[in-house]
Amino acid sequence: MIMKIDILVAEIGSTTTVVNGFWLGKDACFAGSGQAPTTVLAGDVNIGLMNAINDLKDSLGAEELKYTELIATSSAAGGLRMTVHGLVYDMTVKAAKEAALGAGANIHMVTAGKLRKTDLEKITEINPNIILIAGGVDYGECETALHNASKIADLGLNVPVIYAGNIQNRDEISQIFKETESKIYIVENVYPRIDQLNVEPTRKVIQEVFEEHITKAPGMSKVREMVNGNIIPTPAGVMEATKLIAETLGDVVTVDVGGATTDVHSVTEGSEDISRILISPEPRAKRTVEGDLGVYINVRNIVDLATKEWLCKVLDISANALDSMMEDYKPIPGSPMEKSLVEKLTSVACVTALDRHAGDLIDIYSTSGRSKAASGKDLTAVKYIIGTGGALTRLPGRIGILEGTISSAKGIKLLPQADAVVLIDNHYIMASVGVMSKKHPEESLEFLRQSLRI
């Protein structure tokens, strides 16, 4: 039997490649998924990609699988490695960082002010996929960005560079990189005026640059032989899906718990009351990455955060039993007790990641006395909390885990309120739907509705 799938979306990870199949049109629905080990080390990710497609074919009971379109997200070869360089950390550096994270980047270095010799050595060591230079509001300080651009150009790296700083520097920045191997992209200033963020143009260009240059990453050189549509960073796919949900349902936050990190994506303007006392601007769409909160690679760190005493108490086991479970800890839990342990660890990861993502109410003291102010991202207007990632889509207690993030909210934290609704990405397709939404927005929204069961 020959089966026809309208669109396949490959998620090419560092260790596993997953392929999700979808039928489009009036009967749009999720067909199923297949997976296989990623073959970066073999020098050709197409091997793992084809194996994942064959796995999907077998799961659908087809003798042959045909498809019209193949698009992809990727975090293989280290994902999208970026370094970010700005002027003042609380202003242009923060804005540039927000743009990079929202585009799905893994930020390996952030600097404020003029680059030093040790900074330049570290950039060379990191060997980023993209370098982002910002600095200065429009018609403000010029010298720092020009200094940094010259120093980076002198490194002789064949790395695309994005400039998103003071508009006055554009022509000179272009001249600096004209004779280098680095292609320069000039974008609107991420911080054009005091207290104004403008991160979306830079996010868009970062994704375009990633798609243009991803085939230069080790093991990815042949990816275009099979993929005939868009390729974006996997975290960017989750952000695009979150933004699509927000356009339809309202303010939303997505928690993505993985083996290495826990990512939080929020799309909200916040409440009017908080916005009036916010001391610095925040982007509507924000992503944070907690590299110490992966429930497999960084599990020991989560155990330390939770404490062994608490885990033994809530699991009703001895310290020796917990130590034994940790020695035999698996990426995918098998027994009921193993699942219970991972649920507790996932709960800690969710609560901690949301707590770090959210802003705070703070006290400001002046000659007039004490007053309340707000700092950071306001999540109080969030209507929906969505769980995605392996843990939050497969664990039996996944809904309770996210409900626990609401009940654990502290008074000074700008976290979602008690009436926020918990939803689960049951088909585990948010990243796939995010990249698909660029060309098929209506069907993508329908796929999300089916997966979230709304």
C-alpha cells in the first residue's frame, strides 16, 4: 500500500531525529510520527532523516510513503550558537539577547562595552554560527559598536554578523566588513529609543541567517538534498507556535522541559496595572533557557535544588532507595516509581524555570517615601499554560505538574494567576507546527487545537 502524506516536518536534534506527518486541507489532521538516531557523526543527517521517515512509514502500516513537502527544525550540531555584544547591559545588550533567544538561539557569550583581548579569544574559541552586534540608541553613542565591529572583523572568522544598533553606524559597519569573509546583515536597532524594545526585526533576520547557513554546520551539509522547505531552530518553532496560539486564544506561556534544558516561552503584554509601574520594557514574546534544569543531563542539579530529603519524603522511600534509583537513572522512565521520581523532578524544573522567567514586584525608595514598582516579565495576564517536551507530554501527572506551578506562586512574583488553564501538547508537535505556520497558518492552528484538545 502506498500512503501519501501532504507534509512531513523533521525535528533534527543532536541525538534523535523525529519526523511528524500531517494531512492538509479540510480534513487536516496529524498522521503520526517516526524517529531514529541523528547521524551527525556519520557526516550526513539525511541517513537519520530517512530512517525516521521509514519508521513513520512502518508505524502507519504502509509499504511506501510519499510526501509533497518536507520542512525541518534543527538543534543538531550544537543548535544555533550565537554571541551577543552591546553597549549597556540593561539596555542594548538585554534587547539584543531577547532577540537572539526569541529566535531560538543558544547564547554562548554576552558582553557589554568595548571588547577586550580575552573576549575576542573567547569568541574565536566558541566559533559561533552568528554574531550579533548592537549598541547605542539611534543618534546616541557610536564608538562602542564601531570598536567591537572592527575587532570582530579582524578575527577573520567566516561567520555571518548582524548589526542591530545605532542607525548612524550603518554605513561604517558595512564598510568594516566589506573586505572580510563575514557577510554583514544590517537590521533595525533593537533599542532605538530609551525604554523602547524593537526585537522582532532582528529575530526574523536571525532565523533567515540560520536557514541560509545551517548547511555549513558539521553533518548538515547534505540536509538540503531532502528538505525542500523552511529550516529553523527547534526552539524558534516552539515560539512561533506559542505566538500563533496567543493570536487566537489570548496571552499564553509554554513550558518545554527537555533532557538538557527547560525553556519558557511567553507571549503577553502583561496587565495594565503592572505596565504602569514597570521600570524597564519587556518584549511581548520572550524566551528564557535554563541550562541547569534538564531532567536527564542535568538531573543531579535538580535533585540538589529539590533536596534528597524532600524527594524521599514525597516519594515515601529511603535515602538508599533514592541513591539506587539515581545510579540507574534512565532518559525514559519505565517503572511506576521511576515515573514518580521524574514527575517530582519535572515539577521542580517547571516551578524554578517559571520563577526565573517571571518578573517581580519591588520596592522603590525616594524622597517621597516607598512605592511599588515592577521589574521583568509580567505573566499575570496569562490565560493558558501549555506543557510540551518529552516530560510534559508523556508523564501521567503532567497536568498536575503545571497546575502546581500556579499554586506555588509567591506574592512578589509576576506569575500566572489561579484561573489560568493548563493545556498539554499531547501530540508533541509544537516545534513542527511552528515552522509549518510560516506557509500553512490555518492548518497549523487546527493541528494545535487537536493536540491541545481545545
